[in-house]
Amino acid sequence: GQNIDQPTEMTATEGAIVQINCTYQTSGFNGLFWYQQHAGEAPTFLSYNVLDGLEEKGRFSSFLSRSKGYSYLLLKELQMKDSASYLCAVTRIKAAGNKLTFGGGTRVLVKP
Amino acid sequence: DAGITQSPRHKVTETGTPVTLRCHQTENHRYMYWYRQDPGHGLRLIHYSYGVKDTDKGEVSDGYSVSRSKTEDFLLTLESATSSQTSVYFCAIGSLAGAGNEQFFGPGTRLTVL
């Protein structure tokens, strides 16, 4: 089976940095995704990591350590519009239908 | 943005009635998925399809069936709705063309079973 853990909720201040951790246990790991989901809306793709290291996209960065089963999403220069849930998901090698397994999501609240 | 629509967007129904949700895509993607999202559980896969008439079960398939007669349409049916099926349902599409086969999500259907 697979197990994906994320904190349920985090609070941060506008302009600050927040790091959202995701740990996973899965056989045949083949990549990790981060999605952003605003309340009442659909999830939208943020990043994909399959190799160890840091991927940077503007204010958002995602890190992966395959040996530790660990990823984080780093949000810099927080803005009020970054208040949302952030979903971690993993995929496996030759997963039938290219399925993803999602963690429970982390709700981030940005305060002024 | 990927062209995915879901209908209806909201539905209220009574226990025991059949319900069909529709997902329509204009991207010609091979893979289509139905998820439900509930507080404390995140997104859970109900059924998925890897081609026309090719479907398989996800982790929470009991009480649901699906059909895919055309590439662009994926239907989710609750044969006899129960209150435990009150949820937000998301359809997603995917292909191997993206970075690591990311999935794109439709706007969701909020279903309430009374």
C-alpha cells in the first residue's frame, strides 16, 4: 500500500516563507506532484519532482529526497492569494492508468 | 487550461435514487478519472479509464459504476445513492505528454444525498 502524510493546517504571515512537508511510503516510486486548491475550486498543478533536488518556479519551489521519502513545497514572499490547500500526490512505476495517490492536503492560511 | 467540464455542478437528491454525473473533455486525453473529496480524506480515486470502454476500479469504488463510450465523455453513476455518497466529485484527465503525466481537474460537482 501507500502512505502519504502532510500537516493538516499551517498559518503564516504575508511576505513570509512557509514550508509544507510531505512524507511518503510507497513501492516503485516514480514521482511526486504538488497541487494547489483554493476553497471551492479544482486542484491545479504546481510542480513535479522525480529526481532528488530542488525545482524552482518563481515564488514556489519543490524539493525531493527519494532516499528519505520526503518532499517539501516552499512558498516565498507569501501573498494573501496563496491561502489555499496544498496537495501532495505520488505516482508509481507502471501504475495502471497512471494513477496518483493523494495525501490529505495542507490548508495554508496567510494573515496580513 | 485543459478543457474539462462537469455536469451538473450541483445536485441534491434523495437516498435510493440513481444519479449520473458527466465529465466531458476537449483535449483528446487518453486517461480519465473520477475522484471524491471529503474533509479529512483528501482526494480518493473512485474509478478510472485508460481508453474507450476500458475502465477499472480505484480505492473507493463500491456503490459506483462508470462508462466511457467516447474518448471525450466519462460518466459516473450512483445506482442507488446513499447519504455516505454526499461529497464533492472531481473528474480529471491525463496523458503521457505532460511532465510526469500530471492530471488536470474539472470544476467539480457538489452532490448532496438527503
